[in-house]
Amino acid sequence: MSLDPATTRRIARLARIGLDDQETEAVRTQLGGILGWIEILNEVEVEGVPPMVGTSMNAALPQREDIVTDGDCQEKVLSNAPDRAGPFFTVPKVVE
Amino acid sequence: MSYVIEGSTGPWEIVVGLEVHAQVISNSKLFSGASTLFGGEPNTHVSLIDAGFPGMLPVINRGCVAQAVRTGLGLKARINLESRFDRKNYFYADLPQGYQISQFAHPIIGEGKIEIELSDGSTREIGITRLHLEQDAGKLMHDQDPKRSFVDLNRAGVALMEIVSEPDIRTPEEAGAYLRKLRQILRYLGTCDGNMDEGSMRADVNVSVRKAGEPFRTRCEIKNVNSIRFVTQAIEIEAARQVEIWESGGEVDQETRLFDPGRGETRSLRSKEDAHDYRYFPDPDLLPLVIEQSWVDQLKACLPELPDEKRARLQKEYGITAYDAGVLVAEQAIADFYETVAKGRDGKSAAAWMTGDFFAALNRTGKSIEESPVGADKLGAMLDLIADGTINGKIAKEVLETMFETGEAPLEIVERKGLRQVTDTGAIEKAADEVLTKNADKLEQYLGGKDKLFGFFVGQVMKATQGKANPAMVNEILKKKIHG
């Protein structure tokens, strides 16, 4: 399957990646190749086979008790913040 | 009660469905061990999972799952023993992961129902489509800096239940009744505190309009309405807006809108260009959630008595009216208080005093039932004083008022103020004689057929005894004296 440029730009926008025309064309070709490869899966007969939801067929979702075991690590949480203000992360103003 | 909008082309009915986000009461978050406590120092109740650090793996909180199951049971809903988690992808500054873990195709709770009661006493059933578990987002502050928004992730990752109703609601009043009933059930269950002004319960309102008998038309979603009053206002305003568009030959766009109570309008929140495409897919970090029927049964066995059942039981057990029972089950604490008062006493009289003078006094002093200076034991003791004839109903009102002021026991007040009911026949006869002598003219009119004057004589005798005479005895003695 090949992607058209509009779909490519849409995917890029949803991922918040800015692409110029040249980059769009490069990504379009690359993504098209990946999709083509994945489409091989369409040849597999899956009639009556329930969708796979995990790789370990017998494992159950592990659960924890409702107790506080984490947090209180403000410095670590903020350690990658490019523009922190005291105890806060900051971002360019977003108001709806 | 029907609600129609009279347009120029005839009447329109409204179709409303509600999506309620209810914050789950739990100690730690849905997928991390960080605290859910409100009001901590910014970014302290945050784990590296909540902050979206790479490589961190979510582990589900069994307590939150139990809360969702309890809520499902309270909504008489289907419990799905297998459910799944999906990623809802979008970028926003309060969502560090870049996706919200939610349940899309396979929610933990399926169809249920809520019975609502309307002001005219009628009831209606509103269907519940589903309830699913998902993560709350962080909090943004826009007023701290001219160019930047500040981000606090303390709330990020706290468990939410999204409770979706069927589009069964047909009037703004029904929407309000639905929210009140849902909040009451959640509070009884202890699964959400239901405080809309603190944001722990928020509603998205889906509104459309149609002519009677038509299929549904395009709906708009009004996001994040944070009070019941605003929900009813938003519905009225949005429905009127849509009628105007249809009638002027236009087309309503399916979109997300915001309610501005100040301006009394709804307005578009996102341009179509930016319409969200969430690209849901199964969260590869989380296996399907499988719960045991035996565990569900165990949770069911431990559910508290819910409002509808409590109301029916109070009516039956204490012989009170449906209306009084409804008032008394509004909050669990009120119902408990009532039952303490009514136990072993006259349930009707207990209900009358509580819903009457007692609530009036609470309102006047601005106190909740938990803060009431008059406890259930003292109110009960006062009812005992009425029942055994120590005081009459009129004096009891005065005693109750004093109880609210001083916190004294009712008998103390009666003794201190000398309010004991006068049941001494001699004293009442004496007062009656005086009244009749003093009002010989009125007595004559009464004997001449002006029956209403009997009440006047009773009033005068009561006055002469400072309201303390036993009213039944006053009646009897006066009758005997006048008619022989």
C-alpha cells in the first residue's frame, strides 16, 4: 500500500512532527515500505481466530494493593524539565 | 413532564446523554504507587510512571478495580470479568505520557440503569451504557506567568470512572435529577466523593434536538461542566442554539463546545481542522484485566444499603411517607441520624421533627448534620418528653431552639425554664374560668353560633399558662365548662 502525501502530512501532524515537502516525500516512501511489509500479514488465514491481545497467552495482568509506595521524588520528576519554575514544569502558555 | 422548544417550524424535543467523570476514592493511583491526596506540594505525589518517564511500566491498582466493580453493582450493571486497556493518543501539556490509558472497546462495566425521581413525583429509568476506568490528567495553571502555563502532575494518573448514560434524558430537569442520583449512589458506595466544585465529579453533556418521532440528529458535546445548575443551563442554551440553526436552514456540526455561564452561551472549543483522532490501540504494557466472579460476589455481599432500598425500608419500617423517606436518605449520615432517633419511638413524629424544625435550625446555623450541636440521642430524648407528656409540641419547638443554642439536654432546659406541661386539672380549670369570665361577650357570640371562637378560648387559656397547658386537656375542660 502506498501513502498519499496528504495522509503522510496528517500522520506527521498528529505526531507533532514538522515536515517540509522534501521530508514528507522521504517519510512517505519509508512508511509505505513498512506498510507494504506489514501487509504480508493479510495473507494469514485468521477466520475464527480471536484477536491476540498479548504475547504471553497464560499470564494474567498483575495487580498491586491500594497502598502508597511511590512518589515524593519531586527533584527526580523535574530533573528533565527544560524550563522549570520552582516546583512546576512550565510550557508555553496554553489557554483554550 | 415534557420539555419542548417551540420553534417557528413547530415543537422540538431535546435528546441528552451524559458522560460523567468520577474520581475514584483510593489511596494510590490507578497505575502507580503515588498518593492520590489532594493539595500536596506541586509535583510531589508523582511517580516516574505518572511523569511519563521512558521505560516505566504501569501496574494496576486492585483497589481501584474493586471501586469500579462496586460502582457497577450499585448501578445494577453488567460486570465484565474480562476487560482491556487502550491508549488514547493526544498531546497536551497536562498529559506527560502523550496518551491516556483508558478502556475503549472492552470496558469493565457494561449496561446498567438509574432510576430518577422528578419534582412532580414521577420516576423514570435512565440507561447506563458503560463505565470504564481511565487515568486523570495533571493540572495546568495559566495565571502564574504572562507567557507560560505551569504544570502540576499530582493529579496525573489518579483513577477516574467514566460513566456514560444512554441518550435517554429528555429535559434539563432530568439531567439534574440523573446527576444528583448518580452522585448519591457514588457517595453511598464510597467510590467517589462527588464534589463537583472541587472537580472530583465532572460532566460532559451531549445535546441534540429533533422533531417528535425523528431519528437522532447531530449532537454537540459540551465539555467539563462543573455544577448541576450549569448542566441544566447549558442544555437549555445549547438546544435553543441548535433549533435556531436547523430552522434557519443550517446544519449543526458535530463538535466539542464549552459552556460559558458568565455570557450564557456555548462556543466551539476546537476548530474542525484540529478534530481529534485518538488512534486508540491496545496498551501493550497491560494484559487484559481478568477478575473472578467469586471476588465480584464477595464485593456484592459487602455493599452498603443503597438509597432506593433504604428509602423503601424506611417507609415500611417506620411508616413514613415516600417524600419524607426521600428527604431522609439524601445523605447516608442523615438516614443514620434518623434511624437513631426513630428507633423504639414513633417514626412519623421523628420524621416530622427532623424534616421540619430540626433541618430548619441546621439551615439557620449553616451546619451539616455531622456538625449538629443537637445529636440524635438528644433529639430522641426530646421526643420522649413529648411522648410522655412532660412538654407539649409547642413548647418542644422552644426547647429544640434552646438545645441548638446551648447544647443542653432537653430535660435540663425544661427544668431550668420551668416548661413542664401543665396537666393539673385544677390549674387549667382556673385559667379557663378566668378566660370565660373576662370574655363573657365572646362566650355569648359563641353560644349564638360563632363556632370559630372556640379556638380563641383555647388560645387564651394556653396564653394564660405560658403555652404549657396540655392542649387536649384544655379542649376538654373548656367544652365541659361551656356546654356543661
